[in-house]
Amino acid sequence: MVKIDLTGCDAFIKPEVFDRYVNKALEAQAVLENQTGAGNDFLGWQHLPSETGQAEIDDCLSVVDSWLEREVDLVVVIGIGGSYLGAKAAIEALSHSFAAHLGSQGLKVVFAGENLSEDYTAELLDLVRLHNTACVVISKSGTTTEPAVAFRLLKRHLEETYGKEEACARIVAITDKARGALKSLSNQEGYKTFVIEDNVGGRFSVLTPVGLVPIALAGFDIEAMLKGAKDAEAALSQRSADNPAVRYAAMRNLLYDNGKKIELFASFNPKLQYLGEWFKQLFGESEGKDGKGIFPASVIFTTDLHSMGQYIQQGERILFETVVTVENAGREVTIPSDPQDLDGLNYLAGKHVEHCNRMAQLGTKMAHIDGGVPNLEIRIDRLDEYNLGQLFYFFEKVCGISAYQLGVNPFNQPGVEAYKKNMFKLLEKPGY
Ligand code: PA5
């Protein structure tokens, strides 16, 4: 199970005050699990892992089989926000760091519809012309502009290249069961569709076909991921002060109330960079409202110790950091001895690179605590599908508890509409 170490906060809190916050977090957990809080019609994610059966898994895998049969070698996954970040985070975490240059283990998956850059779009079209391409388009509302623009272009490319009937077999839509332009378009064109249930919001949807279909297409084991999430679902439903999700939510709120307004999601593993992006969306959209909320930021160490390290150590004291540690590296590399030792590195000869990474992590933790930055650590055993499934569920659960403890509705995002209204007016969309 995901482990949590809060000892890096000891210098900043009083144990009796923390106990009070744990009790409040337990109350928030009850509100979440008893479905008595604001937004309680969006709690379907809580039991998704235990309720997803073999038939649903096989349905996701049928897309992989169908496209492998067609010798597809590139899949464009179109979506934004919660319809993008979970799959991106998982695929980045599980892939070889140089998969783009080496070839990937499953189909090559690229993402689109998460921006409106003309250069990116043109370059995507350059890429699809060189490949045997298929497309997954994901939008819960079915009306979001960014993915709709990308999909219109991809659809045209697929129809012009393969003909209408074959294009239809190369498009999968993941959307609402009844509403939205994507649903009606899919019905009309006859695309294979997956439903995003009404009671699962975008940023809580990584363990639905929204995440599972792209992750399976990239060649990863979605059954193992769901198994990890299912084990987390059972473990984190304990109403106990030892529940790591409760303790983490309590500590976040205590630190926030004591002026620590920014949470830095950190990892010493660059494969988790996009998990940081997913984390930011999950917590930012869920908690940042009503003039409240911890601002979520993310860094990758040691890389960012050479860019953000100075601020973290000595800038405004409004930060705490949550470090996700992968306890066992997947590979081993030993630093060699050099007879001349011109670089003076022989003191490291025979040591694993990961040993240096660990010492960097420990040294950073000590320095940051000395500098006034509380340190929370979340540990997983290794970076695989099972552990990632646990991690996704863990953060979702923490987010629900923590937001209720903060006193906001975790499941709406009214603020996201503001830019859209202005953009639509400027684009002269009918009705704006
Ligand atoms: O978490 C959310 O609900 C949002 O981030 C959405 O996922 C995002 O806005 C995309 O929406 P849609 O899937 O409707 O296109």
C-alpha cells in the first residue's frame, strides 16, 4: 500500500493540533463516503476499481486488438484537462524515457486537443501523414473547443486517407452517454463509443475508459492498474486515524491554515513529471474556489534544484513539499572507477546512480526542513501499473477528503467557464 511519512513536518506542528486536524479529516471522510457533501452526485469514482469487471476491461482491450489487426502504428489521443492528463501521466511514467527514439512497447500514442497552437497542430498533421493512424477522441461534455478543433482535423485526415468506412473503424469516442456534440456525431457516424458515467468528473476519470483505453493502447497492463486501485479503495476506506489518506489530508489543511499556501509536488524520478501535472489539475480544480485553496505546483528533482532550488530554500516561506518516492529503481547502473580520476569521482565508484539520487533526496529534505519547508513523503514500492493504480486512487481520495475539510465542493469547476465565455465572444460563436 502507498506509505506516507509525515516526520518531515514534525518541526512545524504540535502533535495535539495535528490530532485535531485528523479528527476533522475523519469527519470529512465520512461526508465523502456517506455522500452527504456538496457535489455528491459526482462520487462514482469512489467504487470504480471494485466495480469495473472483466467485460469492461475486455471492451477496452478490444480496441487494441482491432487496431493491431489493422497494423495501426500511431494513435492520436484527443482530449484536455481530465480527459487527457491521467493517460498522459500513466504513459509517461511507464514508458522508456527514450521511447520516442527507440520505439514504444505498444502502439505509439501522441496527444492532441490539449492546446490551440497552430504550430503544434500543423506538426501533428505532418506526423499522422507518415503513419498508419487511428484516433481516440475524449470529451465528457462533448463540446470542448480544443479537442473539437483537433478532432475535426483528424477526422478529415482519416477520411481522406482511408475512406469513410475505414476511418470509422479507426475512431473511438469516449463521451457522455446522451449529451453533447461528440455523442451525436458518434451516433451519426457509427463510431465505437465508451461512456463516461454522469457521476464521474473529468479529473477523477483516469480509471475509466478515459484513461484505460489510451493506457492499454500504449501497451500497459490496465488490469494490474485497476487491481492496485482496487486494493487502495479497500485500504483507504478504513475510518481510522492511521489511514494515510486521512493523515495526508489533515496535514495539508493544517499547513495551509498555518500560512503554507503552496504545495510543491516533487519527485526525484523524471518519469513522474506528468503525474505532477495530473496532481495539479486534480487539486487545483477541486480546491481552488471560494477564495480558498492550496496552490499546487510541481517540480522534478534534482533537475529543478538547479532552477527552483534557491526559491524553495530561501524565498517566501509559504511552501510545503510532497515528495513521491519510488523505493526501488527498475534498472541498475553502477558508476565505474577511473584509474586517472581526473573528474574526482572515484569516491562514487561502485555505487549505484540511485544511491546518489537517494542521498540527494535526503540532503534536500534536511536542507528544506532547515529552510522552513515542511516535507511530506509518499512512497510506492516500484513504478509499475499496480503501484500507479494505487497512487491515482490515493490522490483522488485525499483530494475528496481534503477539499471537504477545507469547506469547498471538490467536484465542480465554475471558474473554468470564465475564459471560455470571453473566447467564444471573441471568436463570434453564435449565441455569445
Ligand atoms: O476535470 C474536469 O472536469 C475538466 O478538467 C475537464 O476534464 C476538461 O475541462 C475537459 O472537459 P471535457 O471532457 O468535457 O472535454
